[in-house]
Amino acid sequence: MTKVVIGVCDDKQEVVEQLSNHITMVMSELRVSDWTLKQYISPLELLNDAEDIDVLFLDIEMPEMDGVEVGKKIKKINTDCTLIMATSREERYKEAFLIEAFRFVTKPFCIDEIKEALKSILNRKIGKNEIEVFWERKKFMIKERDITMVRAYNGYVEILVGASIFRKDVSLDCLEQQLDERLFFRISRKYLINFANVERYDNSSVVVCGEKLNIAIRRRKDFKNKYINYDLEYRWR
């Protein structure tokens, strides 16, 4: 999974530190390791980094530049940035809808609100990254979530997407490291499957889009645990 960059912007340093601590605690609870945090007390500094930020906690009331105005500028620079607005004034919620704010968190901060917001955002992002594949020497970009399964051969892999089969000249080990571990699982030396396409499974095998595949003995317990976690956390998407 690509590293998630989370930004925090408030004109008060103590508020930035407090919110940052809450975010760090929540990301630890959610067991997200590949992420980084950026802190800002100046909206102008924030705008310089806007292209790199995936999730932004943004204060609405700031003297240098109003948070809603900052949000508008952010969205022009980076349409994929998810905005979470922080305010103690509920009457300003309506304004934030104009910049497609995903969530609001109230001041003083409630860690449960922050956790719910971050969990929802991370769930939305599952499988949205793209990888480069080839078919008849032509390059295509496909989203991870569209992959049914991956088959390993000597020196390359076949990537199944619906009825199409693409090729990538990497090892299955290498591709496994690139794909979102919340969505994909290595069931054997030859197969990597997408949990979203599992139709049923038992103690020794799994059926993916009508094809029955054996699960390696040493991977069976881990498969069941991770599939149940996927089913509970992400299946609703």
C-alpha cells in the first residue's frame, strides 16, 4: 500500500501537537504502519505541500486565511486530498460542504471522532492504487481492486482482470510487496488472490471466481484470520 500522508493545519501550535498525538494513537490502533504526518501553523506553508497530502485535518477559523478558503485552494491543487474540517462552531458546517469536506471533528477533540474519520478514509482507499501491466507489449494501468488473482511462472506473473490476462515481468514475491495487503493474500507459491473475489473456502481450499485453488498448509490459519478481518472491515465497500 502506498504511504499515506496526513497533514494537520491549525494556527495554534499546541492544537497541532494535540491533534497530531491523537492521530498517531489512532493510526497505531488501526495498525497502519506506512504513513507519515506533516504539521502546519501557516496555510501558506501548507499550500506549498498540497500536492503531496492525502488526508488533511484543517482548522476552519484561522486569522491568516480562513480554512474554507484554504480548502478551496487545496482542492484546486490536489483533487484527491480528503479534507476533515476542525471547528467548535457548528454553524460553519454548511460552508465546508462547498469544498466537499469528508468529515468534521469538533473542538475540543474527541479521539473517537478522529478514529471514525480515519478508519472511513482508509477503507475508501483500499485497492485504488494502480499498477503497470502489459498485454501484447502494450502498457496498461489497472487498479488493484480490479485484479481477480495473480499466477506465478518462471520470471513473470499473469494478472487476471475479469476475462483478460495481463503479464508483468516480476516475481510473485515482488508483486506481493507492491499490492495492498488488506486486499490480497498469497495462498501458495503460485497464487496470490483478491479477497473481494472469494466465493467460498474451507480448511484447505478457496474458490475464486469459480476456480478452486489449494491453500498451502502453513498459510491456512493466516488466510482465515485475514479473510475474516477483510470481511468485517472492508467487504461493505
